[in-house]
Amino acid sequence: MVCPKCSQTIIEGSRFCMFCGFHLTHPEAGEMTIVESAEKTVWESEEDLSEKTKLIQQESIGRKAKKGVKTQKPFFFAWLVSLGGPDQGKDYRMMKEKTSIGKSEESDLVIKSDFISRNHAMLVHEKGKFILNDLESTNHTFVNDKKISRRILKDNDLIKFGEALYKFKCLG
């Protein structure tokens, strides 16, 4: 199945395009449906998520649309699954362009461990790619057992922040 808005291949039976958020079940699917803010497009409600799932998303898009036309930011979706460390078994859904990772309570993904820096790393979605940047952390960031300062991530990459181990997952 192909999205009529962005032409990306999507999963058969999907209600929304996982790339652009287009509402695929709209009665007039030939016309573009445009919404002002991103809605939940992968699950029906937060009750569908595991109790170990934490959403990391943008609060809202605070821009006014021009001349009554509503717009939507591009949709992207990735998550980190904790394989070891203090949050083993939890997964963290990334729905922001920039996700901060560290021990600080201000981080989007807080990892409570002595081996994590306050501002350890930053995961950025840029031009369709997910880029992980180490923020000069004390115990470094590793992807597939290689120390990195900046790395484009691929689905199933193993990421180690200090002693915390995560698997990177993404759609697209």
C-alpha cells in the first residue's frame, strides 16, 4: 500500500501514514487531509501501550496557520528498548526532533545510573535520519561496541550509555 500524500510504502490496513501522518481512512482519501497538530497515529490510545512504555513527544506546535490553512510537521517514529541497566525491559518512544538523554531530570530520557552524565547524549531526527551525538560524556556512548561522538543510527543498533544498554528501533 502506498500513501497518496507522500508516496511512501506503508503497512496494509494502516489508518494513518507512519511517515507523514496522512489519514488513510478518510472518506475522500483522494483529497489531502491536513491537521494542525500531530495526533497519535500508531496506536488507538495510550491504554494500548505497555505500562513500561514512556512517550517522548512534542507538546504542541505553537504556530498559527496562514489564511486558515492547517499544516502538520513531518511524522517520524523511533524507540529505544532497554536491554540492561536500571530501566531494563522499558521502551522509550521518540516523537520529537531532538531527544536529550542523561541523568538530569530535565533530560527527555532520564537514566538513573552513576555511569551516566547529566547531559550524556542527544538523539536528533534530521533529514529522515536518526543521529546520535555523544555530549562529551564521562563514560562515553557506544554503538555496536564502538565508541562514537556522532553516528547515524540504523534499526537494531545496540547503544550503550555508560552501563545502560539499549536497542534502537525505527520505522522507515
